[in-house]
Amino acid sequence: MGGWVPTDPVVAEHLVEALSAQQSRCLHEGLEFPLELVETLAGCRVLVSGRHRASSFAPAGDTAGRDAHHAGAHLLDLDEAAARLSYSRSTVERLVKSGALPVVRPPAGAVRVHSHDLEDFMDSLREKNTKAAAS
């Protein structure tokens, strides 16, 4: 793995917050988010999830590693999803209503977004920005 992952889950949690915000900013501005930071972010998310050891995470692009990462995904409320995307809550609600961002509705009725669905959405934004910049 090219990215560095801390061994302390508290440090990893802070890195997830900071790197997620920076990744969102890069996506919105059409900038490349370095692969090493993508790998660090993914490894930190695995460590924070507590379901997998950080050392078992495979590099980005490795489908086994992505599956392990998805298995460790957690649910976010709409405010958390909005913060990770650097969007307003109302924008996230419009994305949900349009079907652009999948949600889960637990028995309690609250709308939640799987963290891996949010990452997939951000990946699709990156692809669109890359294609638009190439045109």
C-alpha cells in the first residue's frame, strides 16, 4: 500500500475527516486527489470501522480490498453525508430524491447513506470532471 495508515484509531478518525473534506474539495474543483492520499483515507476508514485491521487493507484498484472496505462501511445521516461532500443538506436531499445518491431507510425511518455509496458518488463526480476537463 502506498498510503500511510496510523495505528491509533483516534488519529485515523481525524485523518478521515480531514482527508474526506480535502477529497471533496478536489472533486468539486476538478483537481486530482493523490493516489497515496486515497489509499491512506481508505486504510484509515477501515481502521476506524473496527471491522478489519488496517494492515489487511489492499491497495486502491484491488477489488478484494474494495470489497473489504465496503464490508466495513457504515451508515451516515444526511448531515454527515453533506459535510463529507461539502454540500448543503438540502443539496444532498435533492440528490437522494433524484436517485443520484442511494439511501437506506432503517426501521426507525431515518434516511441513511452507506459510506461506500457516498464514495462511489464522489468517484462518479471525479470521472465527470475528468471527462469535462479533457473536452
